[in-house]
Amino acid sequence: MKMLIKEIVNYLDEKYPHDTAEEYDQGKIGLVIGDPNLNLTSVLFSLDLNSDVILDAINKECNLIITHHPVMFNPISKILFDTELGISLRMLFEKNISVYSMHTNLDKAIEGVSYAISKKVGISDIISDRENSYMSYGKIESISLKSLANKVKTDLELTGVKIAGNPNTVINKVGIIGGSGGQIEEVDYAINNKIDCLITSEIKLHVAQYAVSNGLCLIEINHGAEKWIFEIIQTDLINRFKAKFKAFISEINTDPLIFI
């Protein structure tokens, strides 16, 4: 049973519309490299694109890579084959591999990145208010901040996390923002919605101080935790297209930051 790459493209374009993405993403998402009229072999999901991920796609006989982060976010003035970008593009062109990216349009989806992480760490009664925030939030059985941090570390398969707040604070309501959600406005949103703990990445010192002074605990995780959205999309695509192709989640870790 053959199908074209554009069948996947059209489905994802409709489910995660480009016009919901932030202005800075416009023109950088969707099918950004390749030929939509080629027969699809298999699909590989990856948070980012690099030569290791492309080699993974080649080894798995995938001719479509779906990424979360845009491949060419900034203008390109040179393509040199001794650079990571040049090596990657050359591999894609030589192997006829297409690339499709979803960024803030995927973040803003009701069952998007923050929702996926919420499900992964056991949050229930999840609310995703995409009119006002990238955050998903919901309930968790009463747990201390320290125990929740350890649970998050285990559930998201992280090497470590950072916390702000009293480790013995009891947490009942959790907010999650995949990616960089450590802004004052997101902290205020969490406080206004009576959230006990916000889980996100890239939290600055002054934001952490502000959160704790206002009774909000924080757990900082790796930006790379966004990858868990691919479990949802993988299942969705296989069900939607009746397993006409294989879909793999790359095990290549593109987030160089780890806790030691």
C-alpha cells in the first residue's frame, strides 16, 4: 500500500495550522525540504535535525523526518559542506529525504507539547488554555516538591532537574510548559490559576526568585523534554493511515545539556 509524502503533509497542516504559530515561525514550518509527491517509505520523529538524526533516518529507511524545531530558523548566506548544516543538507539531498517541521503551532495545540509532558508525568484533569498561555495544568495526587521532582526526572528520563521552593511543600496542582516557559508572565498565569508548581525549562534567576516569593514552586527540566509529544503524533499517524508505513522516534539526543 503506497502513499505519498503529501498525504502526511496535508494531514499535519490541517491538524496543526500554520496560522496558529507565532509570527517568527511563519515560513519556517511545514514541509521545508523535499518533494511532497514522492512515495513515502517510513517516518522518523526528532526534536531537531542534524547529521546523526539523518543517518538514523537512512538506517531506518525513512524518507520523511518530522522535527519540532525549525531546521532553518535564521537566514542562510552560505552552505559549506564542511559545516554541520552543509553536511546535513547534502545528506538530505543525496538521499532524497524530506523534512517537515512543527514549532509553535504544535506548542499551541490543545493536545500539544505541554499536554504530552503533562500526561507523561501523570497529571489528570488537564486544561490547556491556548488563548492565554502555552501552559497545560491539572491535578496530581498530593506529593512533596522533592518527590515530584524525582518523579518528573524518572518519567521524562532526565539525568536531573532543578527545583525552587521548599522541598517539603505539598503539591496538588501542577502547570507544565514544554520548552522555554520561564517568563514572568507565565509565572503570573500559574499564580493566578492557583497552581502549586510550574514545570518548564530555561528559568532565569530573577524569575525563580519572583516565583518563590509569591508561593509558586518550580521544577526546571531540559528543553529536550519536548520530545514526548512524538509519542502522541506517532500513534495518531499510524491510526489515521492504517499502518501504511512505519513511524520511528529517533533515539538520537539532540539536547547537549545534561545534569551530572
